[in-house]
Amino acid sequence: MPGFENVTYCGLYCKLCSIKSRTPSQAKALFEDMQKNGWESYGEFVLENFKPFWEALGTLAHFDETCPDCRGGCGDPDCAIRKCAVERSIDICPFCEEYPCSKFDGLASVYPNLIPDGERMKEVGVEQWIAEQEQRCKAGFCYCDISYPRKNESE
């Protein structure tokens, strides 16, 4: 099914994440501007850790093409939702009998549309849901536009 590789186990859509939708174009613009201005030649003389920064910026500039997505390992390697789905052989959590379980509490507190989107997916089916997410992409929607601040672990 086209687009399925962008559906995370929890029910988010990878292409609506800033990692794939905004950061690459912004990183590419900064990289190209800095390159045009000669940073590639003298950056290491201006900033102590320029080389690792330059490499990271170059990687981010193409992350929309190279990001492994959730199913390929993007995100928290200890993600309890992903681990559970894989252990249970569940393709997408909204189709699990226990959805939404307590493993969603933290993520749903950051992404207010997570559970409603999962319910929508169950209602219209995965193929239609993917088409709707692609429309969101075309409209410029990004999860960071509506996400709540993450709680600082030191609080």
C-alpha cells in the first residue's frame, strides 16, 4: 500500500514530522547559504566543533530522503509502543484490541491529535487515512504546530 512506510506503529504519519517535513529544507537552505559564503573553507577556524556541525547539517539537509522512518528505527530505540507492536505482530496500534493502552499516555500528552487520528484510521481504513495525511502534507501541516511542550525530566 503506497504510503504505508510512513505510518508509525503508534499511528502518527512520518511525513508530518518536522524531521522530514521542515528541518531538511531549512537545513538545506542554511547549508547552501553557508557554503556560498565560504564556511566550508574557514568554518573550522571560527568554531571549534565546526566539522561535526557541518557534517550534521549536511545530513539534516537530506533527512527527508534518508530518514529510516519509525519502522526502520527512527526515534527512541527504547520506544515501548514500537516494542509492544513488534512483539504482538501488530502493524498499527489503533487496530489492537487494547488501544489506546497506558503506553500512549506520554506520547498522547505531547500530540493531542494522536488518539483522535487513530480513531479516524479505524473509522475510514488505512488507505483513506493515508490519503488524508497526504492532504495534510500538501497543506503544510506539521505535528510540531500543535504539539504540547515536552515535560522536562528534571521537573
